[in-house]
Amino acid sequence: MSLRKSLAMVAVLLALGAYVYFVEFAQEKEEAEKKKLLTFDRETVTELALTYPDRTVHLKKDTAGKWQITQPIEVEADETTVNNLLNAIVDLSHHNTVTDFAATRAAGILGVIHKATEATTFVDAMYHERRALALSAGLLWGAYHFASQGDGQAQADFFLETVNPQPTDLLVLDFEANSNEGTMTLAEAEAFVQRIKAQTGRFPGLYSGEQFLLGQLGDNTGTVLKECFLWLARYSQSPPTVPKAFPTFTLWQYTDGSSGSQPHQVSGVGLCDRDKFNGDEAGLRRLWGVSA
């Protein structure tokens, strides 16, 4: 073999070897990058949000430099705390069959919150009749408006005109997904509660599903909704996760009469939505504006 051919062959082999080396190096680097969970400046980043198909997890670095999960918090609740919640509220609508409110009161229920209105035209046909029956049985009474997409002030006016609330009638906005008339926006919900405050001198309560409200508010702590007492639905053994705008929940709807922990029913009504108050009976009566 001539010297020229030998040199040419050496050059080809060197080029081939270099190509293989760099290709393998690039692949190894790419694989290494894929194995990294996160790539960020650990010294300057103090908060992270990890988005998954079913939820978003928020992390925040504390003053000691350790990462903490801040939302959602799903740890096992303290059993004593859960057991001390006052299981004394039911919420109803015309869909429920009521046979005897006196039996309901005798079973330890203290208050009823009943659907009154929806949108700007629908009135629950059982609202006024059941209000009279519940009050005569010694039960506290409350009314809720099922929110729909549209003018929040107009819905508030319709609700108040229908209910004609007395000082000891609890008022609530039911702010959740509405597949029929469309879901009320956050701005419309804020307009609703502000109108109630302007007309009655008090903010209504805010009812919502745990995940729905977390999705609506996120890290928003400036919303006027924080002036409302919070009533959250979560059908679980553990209390609901509270959005950052609120210090805690006031009422917890723990069952819809089917899902969630027992009991699911109550005398005089049967299967129904049941709710726990975050406090004692004296606190519950103060919420209603009634002396203990």
C-alpha cells in the first residue's frame, strides 16, 4: 500500500472516530438533560409551579432555603379537629323530599339552607313554604342563589326581591359550574356579593366546590369574595383545601347524600346534602345573627 493511500485511510478512520465520539457525547448529554427534574437557578428562584394533567402543585422556598409544598395541601387531617366540627346543617332544594322538620330538629340539626333562586327568573317552588315550616320547628333558616352567567347585580336584586331577607336569614351565593345557563364569572360573583352588601349591610356567604374555587382564585388574595364566610364542598374524610384569600372555611359540605363520609341522611328529610360548622353552637348562632 502506498504512503498516500495509508495516510488517506488514517484520515478517514480519524474522522469516523471523531464523528462517533461527538454523536455519542451529544446523545449522552441529551439523556442527562432529560433525567433532570428541573433546570433553574437554585439561588434566585424562590417559587415554582409544577403543572400536571390533573392539578398544579405549588412549591415555595422557606427562610431556611428548604422547599415546601404550599398547594394543594392534602395531608391527613387531625382526627380530633374533624370530630369537633359541628354536624348540624342541611342544605336543600325542591329536589329533596321533606316530611317532618320537627324530626329533623329532634335529630340534632340546627339550621337549613334552602335554594331560593337561579339566574334572574327561576324561583324554587318550595322555598317559602319550607321556610315557614322550618322556623316553626325551631330551625335556623338560610337562602342560597344558584349563580349563572350574566349580570351579577341583577341576579342579586332578583334574589333579594324573592327572599325578602330578615336579619336572621342567612344569605349565600352558590358559585359553581353551571352547565345549563353558563357559569358565572369571577367578576360577576364579586358584583353579586357587593350588591348584597350594599342592599343589606352584610356580605353573603360564598359556597363553592373545593377544586372549582381553587381554580377560580389561584393566588388571588385581593378579591372582595374574601369578605364572605366560606362554605366549601369536599366529599372526603378530610376537610377542604382553603384558597389563599381566606383564613379558613366556615362550613364544609362533606356529603351530597351519596358520596363522602357518613351520615348521609337525616330524620324528616332522608338522603341530603349535609354540612359541618367550623366551631361550636354559640358560634353557629352568631353566624346566623342569633344570640346563643
